[in-house]
Amino acid sequence: MATIEDVAREAGVSISTVSYALSGKRAISATTRQRVQDAATKLNYLPHASARMLAANRSHIFAVTAPLHPDTDHSAHMTFAMEVTKAARERDYDTLLLVHKDALEGMKRSAATSLADGIIVLDVDAHDERATLARQLSCPAVFIGIPEDTSGLVCVDLDFEAAAAMAIDRLLDAGRRSIGLISHPEETLVRESNFPLRFRHGFEQHAAERGIDIAVANPTHHRAHEAIAELLERKPDLDAIVLNTNIDVAGSVTAALAGLGRSVPGDVSVVAAGVTFSTLRFPVPFDTIPLDAHASCSAAVDMLARIVENGESPPETTLIPPTYIELGSVARTSATPVAPVTAPAT
Amino acid sequence: MATIEDVAREAGVSISTVSYALSGKRAISATTRQRVQDAATKLNYLPHASARMLAANRSHIFAVTAPLHPDTDHSAHMTFAMEVTKAARERDYDTLLLVHKDALEGMKRSAATSLADGIIVLDVDAHDERATLARQLSCPAVFIGIPEDTSGLVCVDLDFEAAAAMAIDRLLDAGRRSIGLISHPEETLVRESNFPLRFRHGFEQHAAERGIDIAVANPTHHRAHEAIAELLERKPDLDAIVLNTNIDVAGSVTAALAGLGRSVPGDVSVVAAGVTFSTLRFPVPFDTIPLDAHASCSAAVDMLARIVENGESPPETTLIPPTYIELGSVARTSATPVAPVTAPAT
DNA sequence: CTGTTAGCGCGTTCAT
DNA sequence: ATGAACGCGCTAACAG
């Protein structure tokens, strides 16, 4: 309600002095600044958003595109949107939600009208149309997730390949030898959601490096039973499972194994890797290499803010190193451990 | 990039003519309007958001406060946020996400700076602080959910009491006599989230009206087993269950009953009422009286837009009538049906 | 029916 | 270190 002019009058200074005293963009004598700040708090002054935007040619708003697919994990989605919003607020930005139907239209519009200073892109597919659009837009964008072609983009994500390697290493260290991977359902892969592919690639590659043979299965029917049956058929000696899948599937793993007479972690050890959900409530909580929404989102928002404010040009791809959380679902066996590779993966 | 002036020049008219031709707020001759529109599309003109906001004193932005509690159902939350956003876009509004930590601060700020034209309040508690704040703010707000004291507010929600009555009526019509309610976990009730209380109240009241005796249980451990055991202990002849609870509990009902030798719907019929999730993937899909996010959100956004644009003053409370979806989890018994009340609830 | 013009509230040069 | 004045792009009241 109170304008900058009211504050200036109250403090007995000029309008520009108020602006500078509050923004700190120019040196103001301590006493004057104090008077201005007192006046501002007294009048409960807050700059009119649109006026500030127009004058500064900056909206202090980031747009967030969060498409909702039929197979989208709403919980993960919400978590990422929230984390982006929190991270943005810490840097004095608000976030505008863009829904799928008009994800492209929304990006164009918020860029063309200067509604947003930047765009955060969530849930990125391998061949995401939003990547093509982002290259054309003058409005800076940061992707949380990594499309196949990252040229001209700025992308942040968990290092899924390192996470896969870390899961394998932990299981091998515990003496496990026959490892299976339960990946995401077909429908997620078909859409070319990219992170399951990157995880799987890292998994296969690191298994080859460590000289072990592995099996991969995609779950069906939103549960683990079929996938586990498939793994056991191909590797009857299966003694470890890596889960890079959704909560429904992961949550049914222990029951599915029990149904086949296998215990966790004794017969089969389990690691959940690159997942957003917690396994604490599972019958047996699983060791987890989390896909940490907070880490990815605050890194992404940080970059975007620096692009907007300082014109910085971050690298195309920033990979966040994985961390390992032990919850007791990996048990040591007496089997001879596989010899570590000469240069162990970090 | 192109300004209104560019369009005016291109079309050979004045600036204000362009403004009126595009906004339609004044009658413009068809030929002129066409010239203006051609020029606009040719130059790819979109009004600069902040300039429009400042001049019109309207941001075309709604703020959405969506607090995240420990027991929050992320999926439902996301659905509501998305539905609000979609509904808003249909009326040419964008939505700003306000996170919990600074829900109050965010509301104040977006109102005081004229960042938002209105506020949508989600996940309302019985004694929600945001209600108090909304009464003081000059910025209009619409609540999706109903606090205890609605004075001076505008609230929209499913008619939970009618939903409870509808569930009872359906079960009685099918010849069921001994009905139990599984409500939300304690932690949700403690927070005074209001809709479980309204549902329960409607349930008890309608049961009394129809002259039947009922039992109510609150689940624990994120599953139905304990609640069902409790219901059976209190009503050994239990032949129907109404679920007004979360997806984890609802999803385990069939298994819990099976563990006690009861089948669905033969021995025990089940209705899920006032829930956001789908039961289609459950072992036995349940008849559902949905808490329809789309209906609530578009009604709320519609009201908010009309308050902002036309200065309308909607009623304090708008209840959305429930609908019933049959999925086969209610089976008819041969028992003598309870006589319908003289004036059946709608 | 159309053009002219005065702000909207603020950030920021330019003088001082 | 401070103040005066201009302009951001648009809307709306006022003229014609």
C-alpha cells in the first residue's frame, strides 16, 4: 500500500535514496540508511511487484514446467516442485507452475512476455521437446534431468551411472556375486524417460568392468513378483537385487521374495538406487542411494539465478555424486569376494 | 519483444486502438480489428507482463498455498495443485506456488506487493491460521476445504456429510446392516484436518437417522489390519466397511479381510468415500464416492476469478454434491433391507 | 468509432 | 553521498 514516495517523505530523503538504501546497490551513509529502513518498516513498505518488474526489467519469477504423465510418480513430482520453490525463495524468486498440456506454450509465453526470468524444466525425457524450445528461447533454462542431446543446454541431475556402480560395488564388497536389476516399468521406458536408461547403462558397464554377469528385468502389474521370477529363472543363484524402480514395485519386493522362500537380506540382499522414496516403512528397509530432490533442485535454482543475475554460463551437464545410506538390507556372505578393479570407481 | 507501439505502427493505428482491439474492452470496427490482429500475429506480439500488470493494476496471477505436512498425501496434493493451475489457465491466470514454511509470509507478500490478484488456499485445517490472515488481507482468497469458522471467507469443498450419507444408503440398499467406518490415522485428526471430521460427523448422524448402529476405527501403522480387527471385535457381524482414509490403508483392506477369512464383497462390502485415489488397481476395486479435485478446483478458481473481475461476493460455503461410482465391491444380501427414512437424504 | 495523453510505481542514469 | 527526472509498456479516461 505504501509507495516508495511515502517512505522517502517519512525518512526525509529522495526517492532514489530509498531505492538504493534498500537494495544496497549503491553506498549510502549508515545514518541515512537507518532512517530509510525505519521509515520502511514503520510504513510496512514493500515494493509493488509489477512496478519493480517493469523498472528493473526483471520479474523475480522462475517458471517451472512439470509435466504429468500417466505413469508419473506424483509424490516425486510434488517433492521436486516444492524443492524448487523453496530453493527459489531462498534467492528471492517465486515460482510459477506450468502444466503439461501447455508446457511449450507456457514456456514461450512466460519468456515472450517477460513473465519469468528463467525456467526450470523437470522430468526430462531423452528427446524432450522442451529442450528444442529452450535452445530457441532467449529466456535461460536449467534442466533437472538430462536429455540425450545436451548441446546448448544447462542440465543438473544425480549421477545415475555412478549410483549404479556404487550399488554394484557395495554388493560385491559384501560378497554377493549374482546381481539382478529391477528397472522401471516398460511404460516409463517407452516414453524415453532418460534416467532409467542412464542407470541401466551404468549398471551394465560397471558390471562388465568388475567382470560379473548380471540380469535385468522390467516389472509389470505395478509389483515385483513377475520381475523377480524372471530374474530367478535367468540366474537361479541370484543373491542380490538392485532396485531402480518405483515405490509400488520396490514395496512388494520383500513379499515376492518371501513367496519364493527367499529372505532379505540373508538369501538376497537389496539396494534401492536412484529413487526418491524412503524405504523406512518397508517390511525390511532397504539400503538406499537416494535421488535427492533437495540437492538437485537447489543446485539447479542456484545456477539459474546466477545465469540471470551475473550472466554466468554453467557447464552443459552437472552430475551430483551419489551417497549411500545403510539400513541393513545388505548382508555379508562367506563367498570369496570379487577382486576389486585396479582403479575402483568413486 | 515487439511492443504495442510496433503493432500500432504496423497496423497504421494508434496505440490505444491496438489495446482495445486486442482486449475487446471497447468496440472497434471489424476491418480495423482485423488489421490490428494481423499486425500482432505478424510481429508475434504479446503484451509485456509487468507493463500490463502495472497499468491494469492486475497481475493475472493467483497464489496457491499448499502446505506439506508429514502426513500429507503428496499425490492428492499434486493433483489439487495441478487442477488449480489448469483451471486458472483456462481463465488466463497463472499460478504461483507458495510453500508451507512461509505460507503466511507468502500470502502477505503476494498480497502486499500486488503480486497476486487472489489466493487459493489448499488443505485447510479446522483452525487454520491462513483463515485468520485471509480475513485481514485485502487480497481475495478462496479456500478449498472448510475451516471451523467460515465467517468472512469463501470456501469450496465436497459435501463430505452427504458423501457419508450416500455411502450408508447404498450399503443399506444392498441389505447390509452392520457398517464400520475406517477413518484417517490419528496424526491427521490431531492436526485438525477438517474433512475427516466432517465425514465422520455426517456418517454418525445419518446412521442415527437411518436407525443403524455403527462402529468407527482409526487405522495405525499405515495399514488396515488393526482397524479391521477393532471393527470386528466391536461388531462381530460386520458386513460392510466405509473407507474415508488414505491409499495405504485402503489398499490393504482386502488382504486384511482375507487374513480373517472374509471375502469382498460377499462377506464384507466396501465403499471408499471422499478419497482422491483410484481403487482400480486394488485386488478388488472399491465402489468410490470420489473427492473430485477437478470439480473443487475449477469451482474455486471460477469464484476467485469472478471476485477479482466482477467484484462478486460468493456465499461463504459452497458444497459440491457427491457422485457414486460402482465398481462391484458392494454385493446384495438376502437380509431384510432397512426401511428407508421418510425423507431420504439427497 | 478512433486518437491523445496522463499516469501506474519503481529503477536508474545524470547531475550535483 | 544525494536528489531530479526520465522511461519501462501498457491501460483508461478524455477528447474529438
